[in-house]
Amino acid sequence: MKKLLALALALIMVLSIGSALADDKITVTFWYSLSGANADAIKDIVDRYNASQDKIFVDAQYQGEYDDAINKLKAAGMGQLPCDIVHSYEIGTRFIIDSGWIKPMQDFIDADGWDTSVIEPNLLAYYTVDGKINSMPFNCSTPLLYFNATAFEEAGITTDDVKTIDGVLEAAKKLTTYNADGTVDRYGLYISNYGWFFEQWVGKMGREYVNNGNGRESYATKVMFGENGAALDIFNMWKKFADNKEYVMYAERGGTAQGRAAFVAGKAAMALASTANIAGTIANVGDSFKVGAAYFPYVNADDKGGVSTGGGTLWIIDSGDQARMDASYDFIKFCVNPENQAMWSTVTGYFPINVGAQDTETMKKTLAEKPQFQVALDQLHDSGPDYVGSLLSVFPEVRQYVEEVTEKVYNAEYTPEQGVEELVKLADEAIENYNLVNY
């Protein structure tokens, strides 16, 4: 009995010591907003970080879409912010800075002496506001034109033919195939009505989306795409899509899932989608046909602009607990080291944001086996920091307005000119209302 008692006491001591050791770890709560295979890749990074050291434990929690995470932070309020790291999309940048929730990444970088030249400059530029890096780029992407390379070869079409929307439409006409009864079997193009694409087309024109240096010299007070003609050019383009429904299929509003599905199934020869879809698209197509990737097309032949980053970034919440904030920063550095970024890019299709990732064997193998990744990188590098993109506090709302009005132009409820007038009115009202309360 005494021996059993002694063993029991010893076991309790071991468990207590183990618990104490676990309690000694700094726990970092990480809210992320990707699902499916991308979420699995995030959890893999977290697990490897937790196993790599014994001082910090990262508790990764899925919060739904980007908007869901932001709304949960809003609901919690400044005094009860429930996480240490929040994962958010690029269009949330201005709002998150304004919120006062975060500690700029620059503070930690300066204290650490970390070399920021390892980050792709085009990506870092987006999140640098007022001379400070506010958050760490993580899952970064730009849009691409995906095409059925087998069909291109059969039709004698090359990527030089699809540099502009007019070229894409000409190619779409050649690529459309029909059933015996005359119905369309494969559309030349599935086109998604996505506010992100509108933003990218404005940038591809080299024009501003909002005033005050695209919201970077000072907060935006109005949109510029009405005055500089960008919106009219884009809506005239959408009228062309509507006029050519025989070989252009309208996919959906607010995303690209429908267009990607049609492309993968061989029901669309071309579709616009994010670079983040490279890995999944190639895997899903399998041996059905060869997948090609080309630069996001210009609206006009004489446009001279570039694409800017989409995707997500990692923010450190200003909890007031320096140990937890430092631990958060340590984890974020792990996320963006060369090998992790090479693995992340290979699995997901997002850019490797660390330039050193391209020198790893992992990324070299990926680029050799899947040249579509190289197209994405080339487009990023050809765009440059000059086309960094805009900052706008009410970007999510304006993006919804863009999609609503675009659909009305496509359906001929508005002329392109009426669409511009309505969109400018809606966007400027949203900006004015926000600014009255916050500035």
C-alpha cells in the first residue's frame, strides 16, 4: 500500500511539473481566415513552430472569412481584444490602422534589427504607410488569366494574343465550341464580376482609385476613377462582354469560384482568378488538359500600369503585454522564413514573400515542374512598387458597390455612363460618412 501511495504521489508530482512547464509557455492566440487546404498549410506551420521551441505556444483559431474576424474584433472592443495576431485582407489596411488595435510591425523590426530587404519590395510597399511597415505580408496574390493551353495550341493562340481584353475576346470567339444541337459546349471565357478585378484594372491603367496619392499621402476623401475615366473604360469593357454572350459567360458576383469550376471542368477555355489558385487548379484539372497562365489583361492597348497585391497579412494586436507581442513577432518571423514560404507557396499558390525562398530546393523544384508559378512571379516583378495600390477605409463597402453597379451595366439596366455616375455617388457617400466620424 505504501508503495502504491508513493507511486501515486510521484505521478502527481510529474503531472504537476508538466503542467507548470506548460503554464510557463507564453500563449499566442492567432486568428486566421483561410479554409480548406490553405488552412491545413497554416496549421502545419503552427505545429512545426510549436515543436521547434519550448517557450511559446501558438493557439491557431479559424475565424471564418476576413470580414468575420474584423467584425469579431469590432464587437469585442478595445478593452477586450481577444487575440494576439489577426490575419486580414489587404483592403482592411486603412481601417485597421485607424482602429488603434495594432502595434506596427515596424516597432518590432527596429528593435530586432531584422533585414526587411528579404521581403518582396512590391508586397512590402503595400503595407508601408507613413513610412512604417504596419503588418507582415503573408498570403499575397495577384490576378492571372488562366487558359486551356491544349485548346490554345489547337487554335494557334499564344499569350501575346491575350494581353488586352480585346485580344481575350478575339481568342474567346475562336475557343468556343458547340454541341450538335448548336448549344455551347465550352465558352471561350467565363468572366467573374469581382471588385478586386476592378481595382486591378484601374492599376493596370496606371490611374488612381482614390485621391491623395491613392490614399497614401493622406486619407482618401473621394474616388478618382470617375474623374480619370478608369470606371468608364471598365464599364465599356463590361458592355463588350454583354454584347458577346455567345462566347463569354457571366460567372458570378463577388468571387471566382464559379469561373474556376467551369475552367477545371473544361467548360471554359479562359478564366480570371488569383495566383493563389495555381496549385489547386493544376491538381483539379489533372490530365484533362494543360493549364496555362498569362498576365492579367489590360483594358486598353495603350495602358501602362501594373497589378498590386491582394491576399492577406499578419497584424500584431497591441495587447499591452510586451512578452506576448514579442512572442507574436517571433512566430511571424518563422512564418516568413525562406523554407516556410517556399513550402507555403508550393502547397497553396500564394507568392513566396521572402525572396530567399526562390533559392530553396523546394521552390526550385516547384518552378521547374509548374512554370505557371514563374508567370505569377514575373508579373509581380514587372509591376513594381509604383503600382502598389490604394488605401481606403471603406474598401469592403465600395467593393460591393462596384459589383452591384457592374452587374447593372452588364444587364443593360445602366449605360456605362450612368454606371459611373451611380458608383461615384455611392462610393463618395460611404467615404464621407466614415471620415465624418473618424477624422
